[in-house]
Amino acid sequence: MRIAFDGRVIRGRKCGTGVYAEGLLNALMNIDRDNLYMVFTNDAPDSGTNNVKSVTTKFSIENHPLGDIWEQFYLPLYLNGSKIDVIHSPTFHIPFLGNGIKKIVTIHDLVSYLYPKTQPMPFVMYSKFMIKSAINSAHGIVVSSETAKEQIVDHFKAPPELFHVIHGAPRDIFKPVDQSVKNFIREKYVLPDQFILFVGSIEPRKNIRSLIKAYSELKLSNRISHKIVICGTKGWLNEYEKVLETIEETGVRNDVIFTGYVPDEDLPGFYGLADLFVYPSLYEGFGLPPLEAMSCGCPVIASNYSSIPEVVGDGGVLIDPLDIDELAGAILKVSQDDALKSRLKEAGMKRALQFSWERSARAAIEMYANIARN
């Protein structure tokens, strides 16, 4: 079987979609020696295996309109000439034309439909068009959670048998680290002795402002001594500036630390140093950061919205992310109860073991075979 994989989303500072695509592709290349893979990329990484061919293109998924023309017209012709059986896109970017090639698209979430005000309007309109067109033209749809599947089936009245749930997973680097690594990370980023951690882009649906408000209630009443460390790049809709306004209004300006982008290899050190990890997101198609934190033995407090409970399960404390008092209460309890922290560390690490890129890759290979055959 000849499989094409659109790896253009795997680049430099990857978002959650890029991390998911990289994790799945790496697992496929590690375990599958029977099928032939053609990987489209902007960087042309060396796979190191004989059954994987990298094809470089200068057109990224964000290159409009030339990238769209390449994707919709040139790519199908190239795939036909290469006798490809199946193409899998780990995003909603996929050729809509037929040409006899079986097409598999990945739809991670319905943010543009369910929370449109958390994204720029041009992107909302573009993603709505792409998602609807992809659903109409795909032979298979990959989702990363049962929750996402239910939402998409319900919203589009799509046939459930079209969908394949392939979970994300923590990568191998996410595990407890030794003290020397912690010391290095603390010194490199000048981290405080005690801190609450958030990891993710600074955008509206991540709900960081609620975290700041809950934290300020505890900090200004002297019930906790921790600071907050926020790891992530500035997102859209001026959310970073709005978070800064909330910090000023709540009087905790000297207690919130922004690190900016942190390379993946440094994140296990952050999880190892943090007293707890808080993830109050309003919506996720999967939600990798809580899973990464649990893998590293960091106690987790997370939102009970969307797919997050499906990922965290009994491995963390689930709260209503819009209930400031509930969020503050959970932070206070976990930060002060050593026995609870120990239980959460153990439960979180046990929960994280239920997710594996190898299992996800094997499910993908089975899916490719079934769709190519049928």
C-alpha cells in the first residue's frame, strides 16, 4: 500500500495540531516497514527508513492563495502520478477533487462553529468552509477524541461509520526528570521556588484570565505563596494584552511570569518543578498539555468542558473553568494537601499510560488498509 501523509503542519514552533501530526508520523515510521509512505513537508526531514520518501514543497498550509492552489490542483495530479492509494491529512487541508485516491482528513475540533468569538473572523470563515468541504469529500475522518466525534456527527449529521477515533499521546520525553534537570531549567528560566504552571498559547479559549482571577483571590488573601508561570506564545485577538490588563486589575503584576515559547525538550523540567498544573480551557478537541503534565508526575487541575475529562479521567481534579470560586478552591486544596498531591501524581501517571502513540499508529495503519480496500 502506498500512503501519502501531509506533514506540512510539522514545523518549528508547533501548535497542538503539529504535535499530534508529528507524534503519529514518527510512530508510523517506527513500526511500519511494510507500506510505502510519501511525506509532504516544508522542511524535508530525514526519515532514516527506506520505505519513507520526503517530498519538499515551499507551499505551507498558511500560504494563501498559492498554497490552496497547490493543494487542490497540483497535489492530486502528483498523487495520481505516484500511484498513491491513500492520502492522510492531519489537519482539515485536503484536496477536494476525486481522482480515485482515497482521502482521510483529520478534524481536531469545532472551535470555529462552537466558539467563533475566540478566533479572528476571517479564520472562522475559512475553517468552516474547509471543514465542511473536507467532510463532504473524505473517505474517512480522523478525530482525536470520542467527544469530538459526537460533536461533529451531531453538527453535520454525518454517518458515524466515517469516523475513526485516534487519540493523541504524550511523547517519550514527557516523564519524571531528575534533580539535575530541574536545577538546570530553574536556573535557565529564573523560576521561583513554588509556582503554578500553565502551558499553551495565549488565546481567548484557553481562559487564562479566569486562572488569574482565581489565583489573585488566594494570593491577595495570603492563602498561597506561589507564583504563576505561563509558558506559551502570544495568540490572536490581543488576548495577551487582555491578560495583562487582568493582571493589573487584580493586583498580581509581580507574581505572574511569562516565559514565551518553551522548546519541547525543556517542558518536562517545568512540569517537574511545578507544584501543580492548571488548564482551565473552555474547549479542546483533545488537550495534550494535561496529559504531558500527568506523564511527568505533576498534579493536574483541568476544565470539565469538551474532551478534557475524556483525557484526564480520574488522573486529575476537574472543575468548571468559569466558576472562579471553584477554581480557586481547587488550587488552594491541591497546593496545601501533600497527601492529595501524591495521590494525583500517582493517578495521573497511571492515567497517562493508557495513551500510546504506538497504539494510535497501529489503529491508523488498520484504518488505511480498510479504506484503501473498500
